[in-house]
Amino acid sequence: MNRALVYRNGRLSDAQSGSVDFSFLSSGGVVPSGHVLLIVPGLVDVHVHLREPGFFYKETIATGTRAAARGGYTAVCAMPNLNPAPDCMEHLQQQLDLIEENAEVWVLPYGCITMGQKGRGELCDYAQMQPYVAGFSDDGKGVQDTDTMREAMRRVKAIGGIIVAHCEDESLLHGGYIHDGEYAKLYGHRGICSESEWKQVERDLELVRETGCRYHVCHVSTKETVELIRRAKAEGLDVTCETGPHYLTMCDMDLQEDGRFKMNPPIRSAEDRDALVAGLLDGTVDMIATDHAPHSAEEKSRGLEKSLMGVVGLETAFAVLYTKLVKTGKVPLEVILRALTDNPRRRFGIPENEGDFAVFDLDETFTVDPDTFVSMGHATPFAGWQLQGDCIYTSVGGEAVWQKK
């Protein structure tokens, strides 16, 4: 007999398998007796790169959403790093058509903040795109000009939208490509200082005070950013943020001379990692997003300095968090699940649909092998990790979109 844990509305309930209908698993592999199964209403990732249109050699909507289903996700929000970038309704429609034709889970795209997603210059027509997008982001580019961000916030506030900010002051980068910390100093790498992130967050929070715009910070990586957001929330500002599994479980001394450890922002110090975990525990960090960013094998084969920034994460996220945070007693399972389900749904207005759910075998152990990934991207810092808590079934609208055999 298997024990079943059911997560709903922020709570875990315990039920014996006899009171839970597992008939949907009947066509798949047999779950070993005694294993604990976790049933959740589908994970939500508000920060993924599906690479289509424009970069189908890295990932497609079909492969990216299949990878999401493999990881237990039933809904994802797609970033606008595309060609053409979704900076107007005509360009956005190309993406929407591809989503309708090829997506295996629910996909809600972002519109751009600036035309061409340049982080500066002309602003987009937000009202035109608002009914079709999760929010507005120039992910990959911080909006460098204060007046540009102020006006963007004013316009997005007027239509009830949300700014989803990649915070990066380019004047502070100085050619860096990993965290400006101990590993960079030991091995002679150019570092990215923490201030390049938190200084722009600080600026944006001042603009939120001025405009009243809803505001969300992408991929938080520094302890200073956590503290700024903590204070902003205490002040009553309408602010949320996300961090990623790699920032919660790794530090810069875990890096290796391999492009699979290169992402933006970089994995930072142990102090930053611990501050992020503390922020997750006290509610400062609202949600966990993978920033799933696939590249080709060649683009990730150039070492830390020259590889493109970005790693994949949809297929490993839950197991990494469960193994490294829950099993070690650092974070309760309910906190992880709120950050993966309830909080992103609430913030971005993503409904919990009937027939959307995922099942994890909490006792199933596996070794992360990128060659088995559904995603076209294989660059992950978790390669070779021994993890526990594999997704064995994902349903969208009552139809199986993933089942482990």
C-alpha cells in the first residue's frame, strides 16, 4: 500500500491509497509498494524561455512544454527573448499561434517593456497586448534609463498590468561573467558584482513608490536584494519576487570550469544562498522559477568565459528542491509547494484548472542525466546529482501529458 499526500490550498493532507483513485496510473509503470506519492494541482513556472519564434535550434514550444510536463508543470510563463520579440500585437500573435498549435501545457507569454526588447528607447503599446500576456518584461536586459522605467510603470499601472523586471545595471558589469566572489578570485575570472543587481532593484522600488505600479523582480540572487524587497513589503509596496533552484542550493564555490555553470545572474556566495533560503521561509521570496534557458551544445561548450548564459531546469526543479531543502530539514515541503503553485497563480492570475495536476514519487531516486532530458537544452549545473522525488504523471485538462514508464 502506498501513502498519498495531497496538496491543495496551501495545505498537505494525508490519505491512504485506498481512499485515493490512482486509476490514472494504471497504464504506466508500477509504483513500488511503500512509496509516498505527492499529488499537487500542477506546478507553475513564471520564468521560462521557450525560444520560439526565432531560436528553434535551442528549444521549441513543443519540446519546452514537454519538458515542463516532465517536471510536473501544468502552466508556464514564456519570456520575450524571441525573434521577433513580442513588442506589438503583430509580433505577439506569431507566438500565440505557435503556442496554440504546439504547447502541451498552458503557456502565458510576456510582452516586452521596450520596442525590440532593447531595455531602452521607445515603449510598447501595453494596452494592446495586456489581454494576452502575463505581464511586461525585457528579460535579459535591465531597463537602464530611469525616466524610461518610470514612464513604463505609469502606463502599465494605468491598465492594471505588472512590470516583471530583469534588474541589471550594465554600467557595473565590467565584462564579468560569474559572481565577483571567492571562486572568481581563485581562478582568475572577471566577476559580476552584486551591486549590478540590487542597485537597480533599489531604483525600481523608488519608482514603485512614486507610480504605484505592480512590480515583480526576476531571478533574485543577492542578499541585498532580499533585504530591499523585505523592507518594501513591510512598507506596503505591491512587490513580489522569484528566485531559482540553483540560487537556493548552490554557491560560487560549487562552480566548475564548464559552461553549464554559467547563467545570469550568476550563482553567488554562500551568504547570498542562505539569505535567499531565509527569504523563502519568511515570505520575502514569493516563488521559485527555473529561468529555464536552453542553448545549443556548441553555445554551452566554450567554458565559463565564452559560453552563452543560461541553464535548463524544468525537469529537475522539484527534485532538487525536495532533496536539498526539504529532505535536509531546511525548508518545509508546504513552503516549497506554495512557491511553486499558489503564489505564482495568485500573482499572475493563472487559474487552477480542473484536471490539471501532477504526481511525484517522493521515494523514487535517480541520477540527473542530461542525455535523458526531454528539453533540447542539456546544460545543467545539477548533472550527476543524486535526487529524490521524481514526477511520474502530469495531467492537463484531464489528459495525460507525461507518464513515467
